[in-house]
Amino acid sequence: MDERRGQDRCPVCQGPMKQADNGTLRCRKSICAYNHRNEACPRCQHKGPEVSSAGTDSYTYSCTECMNKWTKVAS
């Protein structure tokens, strides 16, 4: 049996997961909300914003609580 078929699936988008350099599991889709769930709004500190790509090296976030929008360079 192929080992890859049993790999973990993302709880948000059901896509494949990968192990990051620090040992944590991340979704392979860079803009998946699962990867950004700990990002806190700079205005209200609510975690888990909606995320979209703002270009090749940055993300645009939208807070679901206070509707604040901000952009952050990908790390």
C-alpha cells in the first residue's frame, strides 16, 4: 500500500499536509486559513482571519470580528 495515501488531510480544505521545518504540520496550500489560524488582528487581536494572496510574497488578511484589513509579507 502506498504510504502517501494515508497522509494527513487539512481540516479546513481537505488538501494534503506537509511537515514544516519546525516540525509542525501545515497545509500545502499557502493561502489556506489553516496556515494562518494563529495570525492576530493588529486592531482587536482576534485570531483566524480570512486570507488571500496579495502577490508573490505577501498575504492580505481580513478580520472577521472588526473587519480590519492588513497586508503582511510572507515569512
